[in-house]
Amino acid sequence: MADRTAFRWKRPSVIPGFGVTFGFSMAYLSLIVLIPLAALLIRSASLGWADYWKLAFDPRTLAALRISFGSSFIAALVNGVFGLILAWVLVRYRFPGKRLIDSMIDLPFALPTAVAGIALSTLYAPKGWIGSLFAPFGIKIAYTPSGIVVALIFIGLPFVVRTVQPVLADLDRELEEAAATLGANRWQTILRVVLPPLIPAILTGFALALARAIGEYGSVIFIAGNIPFVSEIAPLLIVIRLEEFSYSAATAIASLMLAISFAMLLAINLIQVWSRRRFGYAG
């Protein structure tokens, strides 16, 4: 009887070794993510509200945060649109050089950020190949906030393409044929049949590109110009404060960036949940 009771309460795990793997995962997550974040929050709390307010809401800090988050949001929006278009072309069309273009999408993943920054600043400088085309019109890209957006678009595009591409490939083409049979034109089919199932994937790619852009450093500092109140990003300001041995200021800026990033990602996740419920798609 006791053996039956023990067997009844001890059900076999769906995943073999779940307890060990779960413990290892939590320990790894704690060491890499949770403990550093907790240390950052504890250090910020030790500053006191008056000192924290003075350091975190310094005009230079606010300007750097505005440039970082504003440029990241603009770049993520651009990547959301053109990443969808690029994924559509790679999935729905066949053309010479398709595999080459598909492989080049992952180039920002493999390319060191410093190399990307130097290459972009060379191309978009007033005398560069691309920058020289805009210089006669008085448009300057490198060493301005526009250069920051260009760099963030470059490093964030693969996240959108690689997130949307498999979902788009798995869409049932028969739904589009059925919509056309019922009299829907091409735009109606795209907006009402194709686009709704893609919205969660687009939002996921947007969130990944945004998160990557917010913390980007290497590729931006070479093309930004790094002028305070004009083209200075928050990660660079943190490094400057650390070089000045102002650890309290660096901690305050980092904690403020952390809070804003969590708020933005939470809002995006809530929109994702709403879109899945609204369109009845869980992919």
C-alpha cells in the first residue's frame, strides 16, 4: 500500500533530468544576469534619493538618454518596415544572388562592432562614397545623430529579418488563394490575411532590434561624433564617468537606462500578448 502511494505521488518527469538542468539554468542566470542587476540596484539605492536625482537627471545625462533611446526607437521602426520587406523578398521570390544576400543578412552578427563603426564612418563621411552624394545638398550623416541611426539600423536589421522570415515561410499560401477567389485584391490580402499572423513576429523582431540598439557602443562611437548634448549616447557617457572615477554617476545612469529599458520591453510584450489574442495566432 505504501509503495502504491509513493508511486502515485512521484510522477515521472516529462523532461529527464529536469531538476538538475533547471537548477543549473537558475544558477547560470543568477550569476550572469540577476546578481549583477541586483548589485547595480543596491549600489543605486545606497546613493540616497537626493544624490541619485542630481546624478541621474543631470542635463547632459538626460540629453544622452534622449539620443540613445530616440535613435534606437527610430532605427527599430525602420528595421521593422524594411526587415519585413526584405524577409518577404527572400521568402517569396527567386532571383540570382538570393543566397548571397540571405547570407549577408547575418554579417552584423559576425562583424566586430568596431569594424562596423569604422566602415560606416568611412562610407558616410562627407568625403566617403555615400556621404559625398549628400554633401552637395548640405546633408551630413557621419558625426551627427543621423549617423547613430544608420549604425543602429545596420546592427538591428538581422533581428527583424530572422524573426519574421521563418513565420512568413510557414504561412499557408492557400489562404491567400482563397482570399483572391473571394474577390480580395492584393492589398486587401496582404493587410487582412498575411499581415495579422506576422504581427507577433514583427513585434518580437522590433523588441530585439530595440534592445540591441539601446546597448550598442562599438559601432556608434566611431560615426556619432560624440559631441555632448548633440551626438553623445548614454553608454559612452557611462564609460566617460567610469574613466573619471565617478562610479556613483555611472551607476545612476546605468540604473536609469535599466528602468527605461524594462518599461519599454514590458510595453512591447503587452502589445505582443494583445496581438496574439486579437488575431488568434500563437506563433
